[in-house]
Amino acid sequence: MRRFHTATALPAGIRVAARAAVIAALLAGAPLACAAAAGDADAAVQWDRHSLLINGQRQFIWSGEMHPFRLPSPSLWRDVLEKMKASGYNTVSFYFGWTYHSPKPGVYDFSGVRDLDRLLDIAHDVGLYVIARPGPYMNAEVTRGGFPGWLNRQHAKARTDDPEYLAAADQWMSQINAIIARHQIDRGGSVILYQIENELAPTAPTQQRYMQHLDDLARKQGITVPIFHNDQGRNGRWVPRSSDVDGTVPGPNDLYAFDGYPGGPCGADATVGKPNHAPDWGLYSPGGARGGASASPQTPGFTAEFGGGWFDYWGSVGTYGCTAQRQGSGYERVFYGTNIVNGLAIENFYMTFGGTSWGWLPAPVVYTSYDYGAAIDEGRRLRPKAATMKLLGEFISSVKSLAYQVKAAPIAASTADVRLYHNLNPDDGTQFIFARHEPSNATDDVAFTFPLSTPDGDYHVPAQGTLRLNGQYAKLLLADYDFGHQHLVYSTSQLQTQMPFAGGDLALLYAPQGDDGETVLRYARRPKVEVLAGKADVHYDTARGDLRLDYRHDGLIRIRIDGGGRPPLTLLLADEAEAERFWRSNAGDRAVLTRGPALVRAATIRGRTLQLRGDTTQDSALEVWAPPGVQRIEWNGGKVPMHVGVDSSLVARHDLPGPVAPTLPDLMRLTWRYHAGSPEAAPDFDDHDWRHADLTDTASTTPPPAGQPVLTMADYGFHNGDVWYRGRYRIDGTTSPARIALHYGGGGAGLLQAWLDGHYLGEHVISTGLPRPPTTATAHFAIPQALRGDGPHLLSVMVRNDADNWDLFADDAHKEGRGLIDVHFDDADGHAVAIAPQWRIQGTRGGEDLIDTARGPLNNGGLYGERVGWHLPGFPDGDWRALRLADAPTDAGTTWLRTQFKLNVPAGEDASLALRIGDADTPRSGAHYRVLIFLNGWMMGQYIADVGPQHDFVLPNGILDPRGDNTLALAVTGDGRTSDVIEPLRLIDLQTVRGGVPLQLVASPPYTSP
């Protein structure tokens, strides 16, 4: 129970009775029932309806989603995870993609960029809990929703209990479960939750048995932490059976979780627009539901995915910048704050770092960048919204009472334009008052007051000055809150963090610049108050023992309070911009507060030395509020001369140095090597070792018409990127074909090009758009008169597969055919001509038997240059034509361009570079071509000039050598128009910081002669 305050004048017995009476009054009309902790009594992770209990302690989970497969550089995993930890998150959620690790049945790779043991070790080392989400299905805007390509050959319906599908799923689950199990918190790791499946909407008996199978398998294979499923919306699917709520679908899982994206995407023209409404999905939901939803009142509120942005799609105008604003700082305060006071004590924000869907990872709807408008952008930069997450996250980590909230007696604001939520922790009495606009999407400037009843007395808040909400904003305020040796009666400023300091305590509070602030603290007698910097009015109520501070948030106010029956208190009162400059770290069990640098990654104490690691983006001041005994400060290994500040902080005598912008080579002035790249179109091309396309049975949902062979590429072991067909037929005096119709599957913005007898017929591009863009199409080509004669003919076709469909609705949509589906010939009058070409097919070299295991199954398609290694560093291109990029020919089909460049980013600096093609301000250019970008052999993205919108392609360090030689190869596919000269290319510096993390280059095997 709570340690009650000793500063009032009442006798102790009366104080306790009075406080109990006040708490009872606050709970009036709000019945309190705390379910017993669930699960094994000795389990490291337990739960009740309010929160998780980890090792017996309540924990509010503040998590961010990050996908290791979207950052193919293990060194940078640490960079992103350290940024998440520094930005206030205490947990990270990982999807693990089956397709990323399995090129063929029975083959699994967890090495190199797929080393999940290393990933989970880093997360533990950084100090983040882990939510593991292994599937088998994940969606995540990944091709096939994460299913491996070879699963497309199964006749069994996926995501059911069909034995054929279960046997395949068990392969993956057995592999990934073994890794997750050894990193669980009860085995010394940090995995605290485990998800089975994802967004499984059908709930037929076949799915119920499937879910039970996955749960049983996980337990059998050593998963001991709570298991959950992520409902596709707050629909009551797969609710733990213990909840026993009518109208829901029971599941074998322990916890109920759901996803929600109420913030909404930007408009099609990339305008931000009016905010959406923030929903009540917990304590305040209609009907008074508790926990995550009315569907599961006995388990904690759990959003397995809550909108941290939104994906962008082929053919858009480029919305990530807009999304970062629409779902920016104001959205976070209103929507995430609403979740907090609704008792959603397990929150995961999707995405926190989106990253790059490199290679052939993207699902049909999305392009290479998966930036998502997230708090950490694709180039690993902290967006302004990350600073707001830090303020919220540091509040959550400081106020442990937040993990146990119930509704308190309602209180009303002085205006109907403001809604107040009022919660209470029944154990310690802490009150939470959340103020937001009414309606929640209003953005007016509104002043308000409210009555507050606490065991310390009744108050009219604020006593003077103005409390306001201006714009898209909300405030989460505290009352009757104990921290350290202090007691906060209430404050109209928001708490960022608190910690022990200088023989007493320190608290950092903030509000928007210009807002009035009022903080009331309780003392037994008048304390000594020193305003060390800034301005504040001091009032003391002798009868109550209240010390009231009135001030305006402008810069940083420093106040020292001493005496009054309590140890000293250092108060830092900041405007919001100033608060964002602070970083709370833990050096072991001792707290450190740092102000100034762009990022503080970690703190360690060695003897009397505090060692700080972090980043600067410019010359930066450094100020540290350190634990007792610290006399020296090191920054990134270097000693920093310090002096003592006015409030006993340590202040650097000189600014920390910022980075030096790297000198980047001019790609347009380099010598490039050129080679034509579609030899398969030529009649004399040797295809004798290609696979005969002669199968007659397929599991595809788009089978060929009766009598035609199966042509879909998955049936022949080719799953990603480009695939080539060569079909031979003969005309022997019968009706001559005049047109060809090629039905094909190509995913989002997929492409088909065709040649007949070496003559280019043309290309066809699948249209784009939302909500569900077409993924198959039929290309029609006229056959030139000269090619209609008797004799043998050769039809050469290249299809670019821009991803298989996801299986979001569990309807086997991922099995829709890719490559050619069927081919028809018509005569000049439109009548069908019976021609049955003999087909051969070629795709990724080796098919499912990978040649390049380091880069994995999603790096390469079936272009000729890929099959012979033109994309690889070290390929001998000396006999290729030398030219400047602007002089490259624009042949129909694919051409290849290669160059090398050297970088010399200074040691100790982290430069995030990108390749820019064309004009970044123009979503679609007038040119008609596309480019596959290979950096040191890794396919880092696809640019489509006439589809757009992406122009900048992030080149992650590790793949990129920032202090060495790099090979850039471009596979340019176009229609042969002379106007389609490749647009200007340049390297751009997204951001360089002084600091970063140690970099280990990723294994990038060079070309070896066959």
C-alpha cells in the first residue's frame, strides 16, 4: 500500500482515515476488481486485467515495431534499437519473415543479415523487452505476406489445419521457436510476449484447429511467455477462453490483442487534412469495457499494432512526409494519450522504424521505401515525432503507477470544449487527469479550469494563470503523486522524468512554449526556494503546507527547494522544445539526465567517471545531472572538461564537436561501363539448359485454360523478380495469327515485354492505385505482317513480377499466378488461332537452390545480367563500352550500367547516404523506364520513372562501405524510346552525425568466374 504523506497537520490516524475516505469517494461509481495474476505462479511474465507483471513488478509496455529484414546490416540494428531506447521505448516488436529465411523446403538460413540470435542479443544488451511475432503469416506489406515462394506450389489451403500446410508451417515454427525460446526472459533474454499467426479473420473450425496447433507446438517447443494473437481490428476474434464472453471467438492464446490505425493516411494529393477522432478502446469505451476490449475484460488492454504512420503505394505522389505530420507529435499526444488513460497498458506502435523493402521484399501495393512516416525515418534519422515519443516514454518509465489504473469519479472542465479523463491508481492514490479537445479532432485554442479533490484537499485548477489546449494537443497531468522523497499535490505542467539527485530529488516538467504553469508541492513547513534561472512566483499556504510555483514556460527555469521537512528538490521547468533536448539514461541502477546533444545512446559509470555515448549533428553544449560521486565525464571515449552549474549539474566548458559533411563523388562525371542485357530476345540465343514449361497441374488460383501448359513461374521454382519465356511454334499454311494476347501476373506496376523472332513487339505495365491495385493483366500485341508467314517462329517474353499478393483474408490470394498465365493467338478477324508453342522458362539462377546464399532468396530475379553476375563487385567489365551516364543508349529491353566510387567518411562519423534518381520534387517524370539498383551486389530498390513516387534510395552502411570502394550497377529496362535517357543520378547525404555505432561490413561476395 501507499506510504502516506506526513506534511499535513492532522494526527496520523485521522490522516489515514481521511485519505481512505477520499480514495473511496474518487472510486465512487467505478467498481474495483483486480483479477489474480494469470499463468504459472513462478512465471517471469504474468498478467491481470490491468497490465503485465514482469518478475512480479507491474510494467507498462511502450513498444515500437522494427523489422530486421528491412535493414540488411546487423550493425545498424544496434543503431536503431539504441535510438528507440533513448527515445523512451522499453520494448521492441519484431516480425520474423518465413520467406526471408527459407529458399526451399527444409532449407533455413539464420546467418549474416538473417542472424536472429544476434538481433535478440542486441535488443537485450540495449535494454529492450521483445515482442516476438514469428507468424507463420505476418502480412507486413511483404510479398506473400511472409510465406516462402515454394509454399505457392501447395494445393493445401494456407492458414488452416490441412496436414500439408501444417507440415510446412511446422518446419518454420520449429526453427524460429528454438531461437525465440532461448531468448525468453526466464532464460536470461528479454522476450516477454509471443504472437501466433496475425490478423486471422476467418474463424471456421479449420482455423480454430490450426490456432490450437500453433499454440500447442509453441508450448511443446519451449515457449513459456504469454501467447497472443493480433486481431484484425477490435473484433473479438481469438479471445482467451478464460474470458468466456458472449459473441466472441475463443482462441488458445493467453492474451487478446488487436490492431488499430484510426489516424488515417494522408490524402491522395499528400495533404494533411483535418485530424480524425481518437477512439476510446478500453476503460472509456461504450458500455464501460475494461481491459483491451469488452471482448476480453480479464486481460490487459493490448494494441499489438497501433498506427505509427502508414505505408505508401506505387503511383502515389509520395506521402511519407505528409504522414509524418498527420501522425506526428499532436496525433501522438491525442491518440496515444487516449490509449494510456483507457488502460491500454501494452502498446506497440507500427512502425517506429519502417526501413527499406530491399530486393523483392515488397508486396504488390508498396514500393521500395517502407519509411512509413515513422518516428525514425528510413535513413535512421529521428523525426520530430520521436521527441514526443521520448517525452511520453520517459513519463511512463518514471510513473510506475500508470500500469494500474481504474476510472475515478468524473470531473468536468469549465468548458464543454475540453474533455477530462480522470483515473486513479488504487494502490498508491496517484491521480491521472488527461485533457483533450472535445471533439478530439478539434484544434482550437481553448482555456479551461477544473475542480480537483485529493487527500491533500480540494482545489480549483489552476489557482491563477491559464491552462490551455492549443492546436492538436492533449495534456496528461498528475495529482497526489509521490516521487522520491517528494509529494506533488498537482501540476498543470507535464512530468517528463524524475530521479534522485544531489542528496535529494530532481523533476523535469514541461509544457508548450508560452503556456502558464502551476506546480503545487506539500511540505510540513515553509521550505527555502531559490529560483536559480528564469522566473517563477513563489507562494506558500501555511495552513495547508502547500508550496505553489507559478511560471510561464519559456526556455528552462531552474529552481532549488530545500528544507520544509524533505530532502532537497531540483525542479527543471522547460518549454517543450527545451524538454526535447533532455535525455534520461540509466547507468546500471543509477539515473543520469543529459541535455544538449542530438542523441544520448547509453551511460556507464566506471569509478568516478561517467561515460556517455551519443551523437551530435552540430557543435553542441553538454550538461549532465549525474549521480553522486561522479567527477569526470567522457563523451564517446574522450574526456570533457566540466564545471559545476548553478543547480549542481556538470556543464562542459566547450561544446562537443559536430560532424564534418562528407565529400561525395559526382556520379554523372564518373566513367560508366555499358552493356545490352536482353540477349534472350535474339532468335539464336542458346536456351538448351532452360527448364521445359510442360507441367499440367498447378496449385495457382489462376490455372491455364484446358489444353495449355502451366506457365506460372512458381511452379518451376522461380519466385521473385524477372522471368523469361521462349516459346517456339510453326505456321504451316493455316490461318496466320495477327495478334497475341499474353495474360500475365506481375504484381504492383508489373511489366511485360515481348519479342517475336527478335522483333520487339512492345511492353505492357499493370496499372497502379488503391485500395486493391490490379496484379494481373492482359497485354495485346499486333504481329507485324512480315512475321506472319509460314515456318518456325520464336516468341520471347520477359515478365517482371513485382511481388505475389499477400494472404490477408486467408483466401490463398498469394497463389495468384505470376509470370505468364496463358497465351492466345487471334487472326485478323479476331478469331482464335490454335497455336500451342513449346515453352521454356528461366528465372533466378539456381531457382530454389541458391547460388548466392549471403544475399538470400529475395535479392535476385532472372535477368541475364543477374544470372551471369553483372551486378556483382569484381565482375570484369573492362571490355564493356565506356561512357558518361548521360550518353547511355536507350535500347528496348534491359541495359546494364556499372561504375565504382570511393568514399572516405571520417572515422567516428555516421553518414546516412542515399542514391537520388531524377527530380525528388516530381513524383513521376515523363520518361518510361525503370531501374534495379545494385550496390555491391545487393539489390537496394526499384525506380519506375513513370509510376513513381520514389526518387531517393537509402544505401545502408554495411552494404555501403563508407570508408572504401563501392560498386554500383544499374539494370535499366525501357521501351526503347530515344527520349528515355536515364535521369541524373547523385549521392545525397541525408544526415551525418558524429558518433553512431561501430560498423561491421556485411559479407558481399564478389564475382567469381564459373
